[in-house]
Amino acid sequence: MNNPVRSPKNTLLARIEALNCRIQEAKKRDLYPYMHSSDAVDGVHITIRGKPMLQFSSYSYLDLLGHPKINAAAKKALEEFGTGTHGVRFLTGTTRIHQELEKKIASFKKTEEAIALSTGYGANCGTISALLGRNDTVISDKVNHASIVDGCILSRAQFVRFEHNDMASLEESLEKAPKKGVKLVVADAVFSMDGDIINLPQVIRLCRKFKALLMIDEAHSLGVLGKKGTGIEEHFGIDPAEGLIDIKMGTLSKTIPSIGGYIAGNSKLVNFLKHSIRPFIFSASLPPASAAAAKASFEVIEEETWRIKKLHENMHYFLKTLRMNGFTTLQSQSPIVPIIIGDDAKALEMTRLARQEGIFIVPILPPAVPPHTTRIRTTVTAGHSLQEIERAINAFARIARSLGIIKP
């Protein structure tokens, strides 16, 4: 009997072969830009294949990776509890450190309680699918992260997508939603591909008008927005005590130099989620060292507010100077700065040439972004000096002019 997977007529096999051919061809031409192995990482400086590079693609917004206090907390937890827990949180995988981390998250986000999971993906996907069912409606911004989209699909609720950051579109979606069942609006705080910020005050207004729950993903706003880095509520001057965001999600792997995700909210909600989220109940617990590192990171953010000020200064300078050089950066208001190229081949070539000059960047191609919006997604951090930012922008401008991306 013929093996259907090996049949040349099999469309899956054809897709696998086509992708592998594209990858191999890109590697031959030194145009494959992904999964390069770092030999060393020191803040914004990395070494790849023995070559020192200046990093402009890191999520380490406050430059906390390698911080002495955070490293010491991880080492202490490692000595006390070892490298893992041999269990899921629900059964044998909860330690004192996990509970301390959750208390710290709740305190930082001004909520009653919090739950920490092994991944941010699991936090989004698990929470949405645990809260909603067939008779409910979930309304999601069109460019929300994939973990949100997957959670919406898994929930089996009616899945509606409103136009990106378009309040008229959101209002129309809420008006058309069935009167029965739960309505949940979900949005990123800072959008990971465009770098812009959700219009939170208007989203809150509409959720209250139509009696919808609100969930905000703060993966890229924690440690970034607000003078104290507490996130989007501080950015808009909204008092967390008002409870206008029902479900606060965030990650422990971007500004926080660890791994995992969290959900913060009122105690009844969090207790429900601890008994309902499948990635919490059926996935291994966060290693204690990772949990301890995350807890210490929140403390460092509170103690060293100069990092947030430096990030904001670098971000404004980076954005202003890129735009002055003729680059299109969409509506970015954050350390995530898309440099729109439009053409896949030019984006790949710009990436290669930048790396030749010691600047590490990555291109984002469709379908990760809409057609004709291929981009270099750059990020700036508190760890960059102004001289390093200028060096990168000068290189970008020189390369972009040679490729016809911007005018000479």
C-alpha cells in the first residue's frame, strides 16, 4: 500500500518540500535571517559566529538580562529547589517561590491576585478558551498576537475581529454581538508588529457601554509604558483601583528576563482560572530559578526607575531620527519600531548588509504582516547609547539608499 504522506500528490509533502527549498536557497545566498545562534550576549552586544554585533531586535527593553540582583535570585532558588519541579502547578509543582512571584505580580499590577504560567502563549490561549464557550462572543483587534487568536479559536465562541485600533469598528462589532452570552474584548496594549498603542480609554468606554469584559495583553507594555513602567493604565492616567480592565495579561520573557506569562485580576477570577486553564493544569511548572528571577525583576523595575526614563529618551530619539532620514515607521509610539520596506527581497538584503556592518536586525515578511508591508522590525532599549543608536541609523540610511528604499 502506498504511504499517503510520501505520495508526490500529497499537498502536505509538497508544502514541506517547497518551504525547505526556499530555506536552502536563502541559506546558500546568505539571506536566511532567522535562528542564528549567539555565542555570547552582553546587554545590547551579542556575538554570532565569532563576530561582535550590536543588537537592535531584543525585547530586553530595560536591559535587565544579566542584572546582578536578578542573577543572584535565580542562583539562590536553584540551590534551594534545583532545576525543576517534576510536576504541574496544580499537583506537585508549586513552591513558595511561585506563590511569592504571584503576590509580587498582583502588587505591581494593583490587582487582588495573579496566576503565573510557564509561557505567555499558554496564558493567553488558556485563559480565553477557559472563560468562553459556544454561546459567547470574543471580539479581537485584527493585529492581535497569535496566542490571542488561537485562544479565540479554541474557545469555540463566536470570533469577531475589528479593524486595527478602530473604535468605530469595535463599536459596530459590539452592537452586532448577540445579547445573550458573555462578550469579551481582547487587545494588545502595544502591538508587536506595528509598535502602536491601543486606544484604551475608548475601548473601556465601549466595553462599559455594551457590558463587555475587557482583557489587555501587556507583553510589550510592562516596563515600557508609564513613568514607573507599570504599563498601559499608568500611560493613560487610569487608576487600576477602578477595575476597568477585567483581565490583565503579561509575559515574563520580554522586559522581565525570564520565561512565562501571567494573568492578574480579582481573586474570584484568578481562583477560577487556576482550576480551569489547561496550560496551567497540564503543563510543567515554571522552574523555581525562573520564577525567582521574574520576582526580582519586578523589584528592580520599582527600584531603578532611571531605566524607564532612559528607554523613553532612546525611543523618542530613535523614532525622530529614523523619520528625519525618510523612513516610514507607521504609528509607532513604543520601542518597537517597524521600518517599512514593502519588498521581501530588499528587506532580506538590507538585513544581510546591516549584519555585515555589525548591526543585528530581523525582517518580518508576510503572512506575519499584511502583503506589501514587509518590514525590518527594530527595537531600541535602555541599554543603547545615543552613539550606538546613531551608528545603527546611519547604517540603515546608507543601506536603504543603496537599495532604493529611501531617496538619496
